[in-house]
Amino acid sequence: MLSGTYIYGMDRKGRVVMPVQFRKPLGAPFVLTRAPGQCLLAVSAPQWETIVRRHEQSVLFRGYYLSAAVECPVDESTGRFLIPHTLREYAELRPMDEIAICGIGRAVQVAKRSRWEEHLQSGEFPTLGQLDLDLDVPRPSETQPYRQRVRRPLGLPVVH
């Protein structure tokens, strides 16, 4: 499972480092496409083929994900990959921006650091819909209101 968040700067040509921990699971080249919330989604090529076969009848999938998908090779010596201009425009990534590269299960999300931090502060992350299930993206858990009751049998506090 891909997890963790790494911050890198994007150079003037639109290249960003893919963290070492993500390179082997994603492989090279991997597929990069747009994702909700002005983020980008990176998945391995074999996994992308499986997703395409599963969702090829979906007009939404073809128009949103498939139409923006590109193969991204990774430079073996530097670990950098090029984010194509159209995807940079979609995600509002500019040269010299700080980029958050986050493992989200079986995929990697790429976003402008400030946008990622907004999602963290608000606790609201854009959903990928059915792809969340395909990519094993962890779902936020529903929590019950917290209640505490303290009793003191024999003078010792016991919390329930």
C-alpha cells in the first residue's frame, strides 16, 4: 500500500521528483491523469489497463479520466517525471511551486502543497467515486460522539 506525503519543488520545465518509495510500485512509465479537486492521479500502467477495462463503458470515465491520461516516464538518474502542460494547468501547478506527492492506497495523488494543506485542515478530501474502491483508497471512518463516564470504586478512577 502506498502511503506517506512528500513535498518537492517543481522545476521550470514542469518536472517533479517521484519519491523513491513510490517508484517501484508505480513502475515506469506510469499513468498520470486528472482527479477531482484540481489534483492529479498517478497509477501503474498495468493497474490503469485494469481500470480502463472495468470502466470503458462509462462516459464520465472516458471524458474525465481517460481523455487526460498520459504515460509518464521517470528519469532513472534523478527520479523526476514531467507533468504535461495541460495537467499542470488543470491542477494550477506553476514552476517553482511546492508539490505534495501523497500515497493514497494503490495510487499516488499529486497536488499543489497549499491545496493539499487546505484539504488537511478542512478534513474534506475529493472523492474519486468508484475509483476509490478500485484503488483501495481509505475511506474516512464514521465516528460516534465521544462520551466519558468516570467512576471511583475503592477511590480509584475508572473511565468508561
